[in-house]
Amino acid sequence: MSAPKDRFRLPAGLPVALARDTSLWSGGRVATGGAPWKVVRLADAARPHLAALRRAGRSGLADPSPLGRALARRLLDLGMADPLPAPRPGPHDVTVVIPAYERADELERSVAAVGDVPVVVVDDASPDPGPLRRVAEAHGARLVRHSRNRGPAAARNTGLRLVETRFAAFVDSDCRPMAGWLDVLVPHFDDPRVAAVAPRIVPMSDDTGLLARYETARSALDMGLRPALVRPGGRLGFVPTATLLIRVAAVPDDPFDEDLRLGEDVDFVWRLGDRGWNVRYEPAARVAHTPRLRPAAWARRRHEYGTSAADLARRHPGRLAPARPSLWNLAVLGLLARGRPGAAAGVAGVAAALLARRLSRLPADWSLAAAIVGKGVTADAAALGHALRREWWPLGLVALAASRRSRVARAAAAAMLAPIALEWLRQRPVVDPVRYTVLRLAEDVAYGSGVTAASARARSAAPLLPDVRFPESFPAAAERARKAAGRWIAAVRPAGRDPRSRLPR
């Protein structure tokens, strides 16, 4: 089902706040940020409303005027603002669908945690159906059973066909929603454009070993502390369906691709966005998850995540590129890697001057172009380092091994390791920096080896090839720019691609 554009008017009472990475320029006539990152020109009439939003800060503002609502609608759809709906106590018109395969003890805890709502348990052909049946009966849940194992996508589709409420929540059997989760998530659907909302999923176990402590800092399912609009190329390009609340009317029949055993959640979220719906991430709602803490199982799961890349690349051409650097930024980074900072500064200066010329129709001075170039160089360096740790992991390992002998290898190693060091400094996990870095590299290599294996099986290099952005003087790039022209100007995309906008880690 496509999103009904005529029903997207924002309710007057829904407050919004500018997103933390939204920046305003030229007195509020130009804004940068969003998902994906972009530059937009704002109408002069919107400036007073934007100024009021900025003064409100993270407390937000519900501007009741037609122009204020239209501005809020546009900022939300660009990812430049966050909705701030107030939590609302139930009862909620929600049915929970739990796909399950064995692990009756996990199912017991999951059903007990979801609260006083209808529950459908889908047994995906467990060898012994008795334990799951007893758990469902004890909690008054409806149980359906597949005659053969068909995977989580099919199990969710089966459960969704039985839902008669306005909303459905997919909850994996090893997930346990915390108190008040629906009170926080359901109000997001006051925005008629929202099709799905995901909570924050955090690992929780009694284990205190090294891997458990690492998982606490960097779980594969934990999307972080900041709310976001979920969109390919944005800060969050997907959310897992380990726990996800959806608007039933927004999804087609059998919305999950049953041919996908992995990556079906990424495919589902991307197709919702392609139909014009918004998907949001709300970390104020929390869900506990049982992590895999045996090293072999932990690494194998990361490898399995990577194997979804080839199937997703075939279904969504162009979205799986491991990096999207601009040619200008590559030139700057290459000169820095060769130890020529003066020449690198010169190239960056030329790029900023040409960009300023392109932005001349905007009410902004040269500082905007300089900031964009600086942000782009930094982001592309991080994206290339991320690709060297994951999709291009053989090259990355060579760079680490050769870093003492080669200036270029040292630059590559710095691009790989600096983001990990900054991550450790920000989070201060209960893991020393050396072991944190080793585990981080091991995790990325495990994932990247899955991408490599899947690409080889599919005989496709699409998930391994970068998408280099050429200067606008090149015909293909110029054609893209002409298509993007309009009142809301996507002037550039300098920020590269955030590592978390790809696939499950």
C-alpha cells in the first residue's frame, strides 16, 4: 500500500524539535542536516517559526499556525526535526506477533514482558512443539505452527494475517520489552505519515565476561541514544525488526520477503520508505535482548549478517555501496596520505570555491561551502576506513600489517582505527581500549567476510564497489543535479555515508 499523501497533515498538538545535527545558516534562511544529509533553502516566511523552534531547543514546540505546521511537516520528512509526542498510557490497540523456534524459556520471558495485549506466537516448525505450546497456553496467547521451517519473514507474515488491531508489534522470542514501551511508541502514530517505530534494543544478561561487556557497549541491535528518521543514506539506514511496532494499514499483504532468511528487516524498512512512509527510531522505549556470548556463535552471527548483502543489493541496486566518496575528497585524502598537506589544502580550497559558486543562489556566504568541504573530507575518510575494516577487509589487514613501512598504509590504518578510538572515548566501555579495538576489528572482519562470501556466490561485486561521486561538470553527475533541482535544494551530499546506515553490524 502506498502512503496517502492527502492525509499527511501534521496534528496541531504534536510538538517537534530541531534534530541535533541540524545547522542553520544566514539567519535561518538555509539549513543543513537531515537523512540523508543535504542543504535546503527555507522560505523567508518560515524564518520566525524556525527561530521559535530554535529557541525552544530540545523541549520542542507545537506551532498551531498553518505555516508552522507545514514547516514542521517538511522538517520531519527531511529528518531535520524530531517529533516529541507525549507518552500515553494504554490500553493500546496492538497485537504482538512473536516468531519462535525452540527456546521455550526465552518465549516465556518474552510473552510475560509484552504486557496486557493480544499475543500471537508463530512456531516455525520447532522439532518438539510441546514446550512452546505450553508457554502459549499458560499466557493465553494464540499459537499457530508452520509444518516446516520457513524463516522469520514467513513467521511474521503468518502472524500478521491474524492481527485485527490497528497496530502490530513484532517481538522476537529473545526480546523482552520494558515497562511502558507501548506508551512511548504508540503516540508516534499521531503523525499520519509514520508507518513504523522501533525502540532501542539493549543486551541484557548475567554474564560479566569480556564479550558481554563489549556487547553492552556495542550490540548488533542497539541503534544508540539519539532518535532518528530511518532512511537509506541517513544516520540510521535501517532498524531491526527484533522489536518493531507498525501501522497495519500502511503495509501490504505479506510485507516481508520470505525468500530472505537474513536482511528481511532491512528490505522491509527500505520498501516502506520507497512507498512514501516514514519509519522512526525512538530510544526512549527500551527492549532487553539476550545476546550471543560464545565467541564462535557471536562471530558466526556477524558473518551471517554480512551474507545478506548480495540479496539486498539485487533488490535495492545502488544502496549497498560500502563508501560514496567524492572525487574531490579522494584527491584531498590521497595528498594527505602522501604527506603533502599544502597541496591537499589547495585542492580543498578549489573545491570550496567551486562549491561556493554553485551555492551562489543561496543566501549564504563562503563559510557554508568551507564547512561542507571540511565535513565531507572527514566523513569520507571515516567511510573509507569503515569499508577497509569490513567490505574491503583483506586490504585493511594488509594496510595494518604494512603501516610501519608505508606512509599510505599508515594513513589507511589511521582511517580504520581513529573512529574506533573516538568511539571508545565517547562511550568509555568497561573494556580496555586494546581489547575493545581487537573485538571491533574482529566483528567487522566477520561481517565483511560474509559480504565477500555472498558476493562470490552471487557472482556480483555490487556490495563491494564504491560509488564515487564525480564533479558536477561530468555529464552523468550534472544530469543527477538537474533532476534534484527544485525549491528544496539538495546542493551536495558531502557527508559520505554513515557506517550505521548500512546493514546490521
